[in-house]
Amino acid sequence: MDRTTSQMLIERASSLVNPITLSREDMDAATVGCALLAANGNLYEGVCIHLSCGLGFCAEAAAIANMIKDGETRILGIVAVSGSGVLSPCGRCREMMVQVDERNMDTEILLDETRTATLRELLPEHWLSRKGD
């Protein structure tokens, strides 16, 4: 992913970070924003929701759901950002990207403002790659 695209994704994700408290102090939303560039050329965004009951979701999941609404499954690049900077996706989000489309193993994930890694690098020896097992 080129630097211009990376910076655009970071700026879009950062613009979504607008923390709000929900029903109680330990429940909040929009502390993390995500922007992803899909193979169809569209940009999709999402924010996280943290709930005490465990039913919340990450910003990446929200952005992926928005992408799927358009019938797209392939992610070219993705970034999540909080008030303290770029975040690497959690294991649940990494697994979601692969299960939505195995080609997402080649997705470029921004790890900070200057570094990227493919999902394949973050998920070596993935169970889906063992199709004969």
C-alpha cells in the first residue's frame, strides 16, 4: 500500500474516534475507528462498541459488515485507530478477515504510520491453509 493510501486510511479512521459513554461508565463506543479499502475501490468505516455483557464488537468488524452490505468480501488494506494511535487488529478480527474471504490473507494491515504486514504474516500456519486435514 502506498504512503498516500495509508495516510488517507489513518485520517479516515482517526476522524471516527469520538468516544461516548453508553448506559454506564464501563460501556462506551467510538473509542476506536476503522477504515478499510475494499477490492471494489470503496472505503468502508466502522467504530467499536464496548459493552459489559460481551456483546460489543470491534471497529474492524463494523467496517467489514459495512463492506459486506455492498456484496464485497475482499479487503486490500485496513487500519484501526484509537486516541493513542494505530492499533493492530485483535485475533478475533484477524480470524474474521480470513473467514470472510481467504484472499484476505494478502490484506495489508497498517501496524503504525510507517509499517504494514500482510494478514498472512500475522497468522502463520493458519488452519484454513491445511485443506487436506
